[in-house]
Amino acid sequence: MRSFMYKAVASSVLFFASSVAFASGEGSGALALAEISAGIAIAVGAAGAATAQGRAASAALEGIARNPSAKGDVFVPMILSLVFMEFQALLAFAVAWKLVS
């Protein structure tokens, strides 16, 4: 399954990169590649943050469900970790913005 995902990602990147490489227009190819890279950066950052937030919340809620008295000990670190994960998504957006502009 993992090799299939690698092949799918590589082929989709090559598909988009080839259309940019052979495009004829006024814009430079480097700017178009930067725009594609920005889109991929936003997608990977958002997907990573969303997956990590779901897993962190799931683990925290399972821990609270098993031991309700540990709510205070689990809740604050969970919120702090969710903040860091959201910062990762915002940082991916900022890097993508910097690539395009």
C-alpha cells in the first residue's frame, strides 16, 4: 500500500510539473512551479495538522474516559498540543504565501 501511495504522489507531481514545464506563455516556469509547490505545501500542512489533531483528541478523550479524575491533567496538555498543530498548518500557509509572492 505504501509503494502505491509513493507512486501515486510521484505520478501526480510529474503530471502537474510537466504541464508547467511545457507551457508556453508570458510567465516564467519558476513562478508556476512555486505556485504548485505552494499548493502542495498547504495541502500537506493541512492534512498533517488535521490527522494529528484527530489522533491527539482521540487519545485524550480515551484517557479521560478511562480515568475521569485525570481530566485536568490531560486537558491542558491536549489543548496546548492542538495549538502547536494548528500553528503547523498556519506555518505551511505562510511558507506557501512566501513562495508565491
